[in-house]
Amino acid sequence: MSNVLVTYFSASGVTKGVAEKIADENDYDIFEIVPTEIYTSEDLDYTNKDSRSTIEMNDKEFRPPIVESCDVSSYDTVVIGFPVWWYTAPTIINTFIESVDLSGKTIKVFCTSGGSGVDKCVSDLQDTYPELNFAKGMRFRGDVSKAKEWIEG
């Protein structure tokens, strides 16, 4: 079996719950992508054009600093989970991707979202990092029964 690392960024706890469930139920290692400055509910107010998340998402070059990164060298598959922001991955995901060496790895992206799908997230990441191997993504809303088949399939 291949070694799997589940990484995730969670602003409100939803993605964290899904990531922990996937890791726990399948005995995968887990790593949380933590911003140096935790997001407040005001920061996440997408209706406010001056909110931190809106400003970050409008600047495709912005990379929010993270507390730490991790060593992915011993993993074949790296799963990256996040909430969908502005129909794509939050820029903190770029911070993480650029902090580790994912070359030669299979990257599986999952998102948590009430409405947005994962396909645009994956295609945006593929466009930004054409040298990396992004597989088909998955959206979860709490039920992770198909996670193992998706990750290992």
C-alpha cells in the first residue's frame, strides 16, 4: 500500500472534521496547515471587500504565512483539503504547496463546500503548478465513506 499524508487547512472547523475522519478511518498520517495569523469571522466575511480573505483572494500572488510545513518525502500520495473560497483554493494552499517538494507525488485535492465543486479548484492548481501531478478531486460534506477508494484508487 502507498503511504498517504492528509494535509488540510480549515478556517471554521468543517474541513478539519472531514480531514480527521478520513485520516482516522483509514490510518493515514495527518498534518494541519495553520496560518501564522488565525482567521477571525470578520476576516472571512466574503461580503466585505475589505476583509482579509477578500484582499488575499484578489491577489493571486499573495501567500499567507504558515506556522510550519512538514516533510512529505516519505509519502507517495499527498491529500490536500480546504474550504472553497471564491470558487477556488484559498491562497494559503499555495503557501503550503510551495513549502514542500511534491514532485513525483500523486496529489489528491478535496474541498468542503455547500455549493461549489472541486473541479475548478483542481484546474486552477494544475494551471499554477503544471509540473505537479494533480489527480481527480473530491468534494466532501461529512460523509467520507468513499475517501479510501478515491485516495487509493
